[in-house]
Amino acid sequence: MTTVDVGTIRTGEPASVGAGQPDFEERTDRLIEKAKVLIPTLRARAQEAEALRYQPPQTVKDAEFLMDALTPRVWGGQGLGSRALCEVARVLAHGDTSAAWTLSFLIEHSWMAAHLKWEAQEELFKGRTFILAAAPLTPAGKAEVVEGGFRVTGTFRYASGLWNSTHTFLSSMVNIDGTLTPMTFLIELDQPGVTVNDDWHMSGMAATGSASVTLTDVFIRDIYAIPLEDMLSIDKHPGTVHEEKFLRYPPFASLGMMITAIALGSAEAVVEIVKAKLGTTRAFGGATRKDLPQSRMRFAEAWEKLRCAQMLYYHILEHSIEKCDALEPWSQEEIGQIELDQTTIVHLAQEIIGILCDGMGSSPYQTKEALQRYRRDINVIANHAFMDWDLVAERSIRYVLGLGTRSTDMFRSQVTTQGGVANDRTDGGSSTEEKTMKAAVLNEVGGVPAVGDFPAPQAGPGEQVVDVIVAALNPIDLRLAAGGPFGPPIVPSVVGSEGVGRLSDGTKVYFSDAKAPYGALAEQVLLGDRSRCYAIPDGLDDGLAAALGTSGITALTALQWRAQLRAGDEVLVLGATGAVGQIGAQAAKLLGASRVVGAGRSEETLAKLKADGKIDEYVVLGSEDDGAALKAAASVGYDVVLDTVMGSAFAAALPATKIGARYVVVGMSGGVPETTIAYPFLTGRSVFGHLKPLVPLDEWEASYQQLVGWANAGQLSIEVEQVPLDSLAEVWPRIDKGAHKKLVVEI
């Protein structure tokens, strides 16, 4: 194996080996041509690979001649570049998309290893020219600095090729000298504390083995750690001392191009397959597909879309190689354009495959057929974070139009720190310095947020930053942090869904639905076009204003908008001791209810509510006689029920309602009802499930203004417990414990 005298390497010298050199281009051409021998093998093994959910080990062994394509020559590798990576990936996709994805990432990750500290590279490439590594780079879990390195705990998802790997990269946030810094680590999988999870069950890209890996207090030496920003940079990582110019490529010109090539190669393969099948596949009635004008028109559409995709691909590949090898800086406009072009190619590939598969009858959907596999795989690629049209198109066109970055942009540091690339723009067009703020940061899905530093938000077009005064805590905050109901949250991110703060002009506002990864439990929050922001009147207590948000609006809209409560209605509130129930009971009276009965488990709280005039009667729940007690507490029968608990209380309360009753469920703290309801008790009654997204925005705002008006006039109140932000770790487990006060955090 080739060895190197480290002392002879002069850090910072321009790399010298790259495109345009005859030997480099010849070696690249030979590798691309050689990769074609794998096409029939990959296609033949595709069904087996899907059954395994990863690539058969023999496939990786057969492709070993490709694995060191990007490894620097000083370590015995081939030292090639972007054209080799992308064109090999494209060729492999002619065999199978999942195989191309897995093998290409394995090739690319040896190149990433050459970004690590020199001592780590010497160890990794001693006696070998490549490593087999996965690389989920989105920061997750938690890491801390210890003597000699780091200790890391957490679960890291979407590790493509994990089941074919011996190593994996992963990233986590680390507090370094008081600054929360994303760090990337490389670890061996075969060691105590590392668990490779069997959780890759997908309809598309099923054979990539992109499972998750869990670390439990794993020690990682500092030579195998590098700041994520440095890893992705063109000139901050140790690999810049290598002679290969490809070690100075940014992610959008390397990884982004590779994914684009896989999608394009998949579309090319489908065009080839369908072209061959047009003369043999018969439509219903006996005519071959090529004899049907509609089929020829369909093929023509796909054929021309493919040509457009190919021309765009060649253009951006050649342009990116030329620009990167010249070590020229990328402007925001150029970065936006190449990312937009890449995503366009991927979605053209998705269209091409869909057009052709839709015109070949049902036979391509046999599990043995390649066409259905290509279609499933391309649909997943088109929703990859790099290629999600909704995300990339908005971000990229913002760069193209010169509107600057936003704090949530992927690879934002690449756009703001490369030489010659502008930083975030304020309204005046000047650049702004990255700042941090104190925040409650969720570093691991399902974990307890930790109070520490987090990058401060910077407003882009249509956004505004709010200085937070207080933030309310809700049970939904626990569910969101644990990964439900909308899937795993971004980590790291700031928790909290609502609060009260001030705009830049001094206006005090209630806000909710902040823009991720910014939540309410921080010194500042970022509001976007989907956020809610309402002015609040002077004199209203900040804690009460926050408490009236989700809890209050949920209660009022359930009664007024959903149940259409009328003057004279008799109302039952199940869970009247909680925040929603307490506000709901008072709102019902203010809306003209003739009688309000509260039900819950805390007799002390219920008695106080009655003594304060907030309810007229109460029922203590928890016995076998709940149904009889609820019925006895009604004067005739309930017209409206506000149910925050469900569970057994649902079956007990429904028979106590009148015909024509409106029963609104806003929570399920008591679980799912286990008892079936007799048909007579459902007859003539309306049962609604009530959720925030169902309520029109104008109704939501009007309800909040009505609540704060009542509160400011002294007609509505709820006890608020205000706690400091630093006590969040102690308060967090109490959120869903049925406390009879509204928890509000002082920022």
C-alpha cells in the first residue's frame, strides 16, 4: 500500500488532480465502462435484495472494484472525482435503483472519511483502500465532551447501506465552550453500546437497508470527530491537503449530483425496458402496444422528457466540475440554480417512469418485474430531503432571486460561509452575524429538553421574530417531542407550541405554530406564514394571556363553533378540573348556558370551582355509578357535552344527554372507551371529534379575542403557575399529570 510522509504535505496548497488531465479522464472512463458489467447482476438480484431489505453481501463483494474510486491515491485509492461518482451511480441504476443507491453511498462515504483528521485517516486506511460506512448526518441524540473525546447516546435514522457497513458516520449537537455545535463522528458498528435496528420497512428503496442505529453511552475518540460545518466545507476539513480536487467539493456539487444521477439512470432504464416491451406486450383486445397510437404518444412524451433531463444533467455536471476544480466560490444564485436543476431532473425522472408504467397494463406490477420496482423507488427518491420539491423549490428560488437564506435551510453554512457567497440579508440588504439564544432544546426524540444555547432565528421574507415573554406548556408538547402525532420532530429543535411575546415595534402578541426548529420555549421565536399571531390588550396578565391560547380557544370553539351552544342549554364538562375544562365551563356560562355541571376526579378542585361560581354542580368521577351520578346531576338532560377525557366517562355521559344533544370530544386523557354504546343513546345526538386544524383561522382568532376580552373584564380566569425556564427539566414530566393549574414558563 502507498504510504505518505505527512511532513511533506503543505496544508492549504491548491489541490492539483482533477478533470481535464488525460490520465485522470482515462481512469474515469475505464471505471465507468467497467461498472456496466454489474447491470445484469444487480437486476437479477433485485427481488432477492428486496426480500432481504438490504443488498446481498455478494453484491457488495462484486462491486469492490468501485469502492475506492474516491479514496485519495495517497491511501492506495483511485483518487477520482465527481464524474466517476455520478456516472457510475447512473450506470448502476440501469441494474437496480436500490442497489445503485447503496453502492454509490458506500463509495461516497470513503471519500467522506478522507475529510477526517490525518491520524484517523492513517488508522482507517491502514491495510485497506476503502471502508464500508453509512452516514445519517442530521444531528440527533446527545453528545458530551469527555477526556480524550466524546460520549454519544441516541438513535440516528436513515443510515443508507447500514446493514452492508462496518462503520457509520452520525452527527449530534455538542456543547463546546458554551456554544451548541453540530459534530460529526465516525464509529465502528461492532462494539458494545451500538445497536443496529431492524426498522427498515418501506415500499420503495426497500433494498437499501437504510435502518437506524442506536448508541448507548459510546465513547468516540476525538480524532474521529469533526464539526459538521467543517466536514461539509470546501476548505476547513483536514482532507484539503490531498492532491485530489474532489476533496474540495461542497455537498450540492457532490452528494446532490450523485442522487440526481441515480434518478436519471433509473428513468433511462425504464425507457429501455418499455421500448423493448412495446412490440411484445399486448393490450386488451390483442393489439401490441407499439401499434396503439396512444402508446406511441405516451412513449414520445417520456422520450422527450428524458432528453431534456439528460441535457440538463450533463450541463450542471460539467459546470459544477469546472467551477469546483477551479476552486471558484459559488454565489447564492448559483447554489439555488443547481439545487433547483437537480430536483427538476429527479422529478422529471419520476414523471417519465410514471408515464410509461401507466401505459403498460397490469403486468409490470408483478413482483418479479423491474418496472414496478423502479416506480416505487423513484417515488421515495423524489421525497428525499434533498429532492423534496416543496422544500427545495421554495429555498432555491429564494436564492436565485437574491432573497437570502433562512435559519432552517439545509446546508445553510455552505450558502453563507463559502468565499464570495453572501450572508443572510436583512431588509436593508446587509449581512447579519450568527447569534445564539437561551432555549429549551430537544436533542433526542422522546428525550427531556435541555436548557442551553441555540442559534437565534433570523427573519426572511414573510417572517417575523418575536421576543418571547412567557410560554405555555401543553400535553401536545410531550406528544410532539416523542414523535407523534405527526412523526419524529426535527432534532435538535426548540420545544413549545405557544406563548406571549413582543414584536419589533413593541406590540404584545399571543403566538402559536412557530416555524421549525423554533419553538416557544426560547428567548426568541420565528413566525412564518402558517403561524398564528394576535395582538393582546394592555393590562392582561402575560401568563393568563398564554393560558387562554390552545386550551382556551379549543374549549370556546368546541362550544361556540362546533356545538353551536345556545342560550338556555344545559352543559356538562367532563374533565372540568383541567385547563380546557375550567375555561370551557366559564365560557359556557358566558355564552348563556342555563346550567353547567362539571365532572372530574378531584373533588377539592370541583368544590372550589362551584364555590367560585364557575360551575353550578359537580360530579366526582371514578366509581361504577358515574352514569347514574351524571344523570342525577342534570336537571332534565344535557344539551351540550364538552369531553376532554373520553374513556369510561364517554359511556357514562352519553345516556345522560337529551335527544338533539351535541357531544364534542376535545381530548382523550382517559383513553379509548371500552364499552359499546346502546343504539337508543346515539339516536338523534351528534358526536364530534374536535381538532385545531378543523377550525378556520378567522374563527380561531375571533375566539381568542373573545376570551381575552372576558379575561380583561374580570369575567373569566384560570389559576396559572409560572415557573422559570431553568426549571424545565423538573416541570416537563408534570405537563400531563392532570395538574389543575396552567403551567406557564417565564423566559
